[in-house]
Amino acid sequence: MYRLKTIMALLMAASLIFPITPWKMDRARADVSNNFNPKIYVDGTEISQGQKGVDYGAGSISIEYDSSFVLNGGRSINEIKITANGRYDETDKFDVLLAPGRITFNLKQIPGQPAPVRLRPISLYSIYIPYGLFKNSSGVTNPAVNFYLSQKVSKTRQIF
């Protein structure tokens, strides 16, 4: 049991250092905004980058950003990816709602299933917003954003 815990801790630490999430190294660009500033909410409560102990029973994840940004023409909101532990694409577990300045990912309710879809417990989640997905009226685009959070294990134990 101790060996399994050690291996899991090392794998999670490695996924923080070397994320498998698709991302680009962007050089400094004049057309990228520093005002995009997304804020992440889980069930209406704002969370910080790398926050631990997020409830895996949560029903929604919301991203709020500067409302002057709109979806860039020819791009799709489906380019935003939510992954667990650096390799499991969890994006398809969510229904996506786009409103000015806000994207909401609601966990799907599958008809005929006794329980709703849930987030994976004991997992490190990454929310990835690609560069240039949004732009404002001046043609300024958003930078690439990787946002991390970890799910709650129990009241006494956390992932890290």
C-alpha cells in the first residue's frame, strides 16, 4: 500500500512538472492581451491556481473572463480541454454553455443512469484554453492558459 502511494505521488508530481496537456510556448506577442485574466469557479466558488481539496462531487466549472473578448471567428469552444492526471480527456463529460464573459461546463446527466457523471476523485485536473481562442474588438487575442486544481481525497488526506 505504501509503495502504491509513493508511485501515485511521483506520477502526480511528474504530471505537474511535465504536463501532457496540449500547450504551446508562445513568444511575447503584441497581439496578446494581459487583460484576459480568467477566473475559475467550481459550483459558484472561485478557486485559485493549483488549489487542493476541490470537491469531486461538484456539478459545474465556470470560467469568467473580460467580457470584451468574444470567440474568435473560425474557432470552436470545443478547443478548451479538461484533462485528469495529464492524460484522461474529461471534456466530453460536460455540456458547454457560452455567454458573454463566461463559459460554463455542467456535468452531463445521462438518462437512465442512477447517478450523474462525476469528476474523478484523487485526481489532478487541468483546464487548457488555447492561444487566440478569444479576441476583442481591437484584434487582441487571449494568451494560452493552463489552470490546475486537485480533487478532494478525504477530510484528512490530500493528494499532496
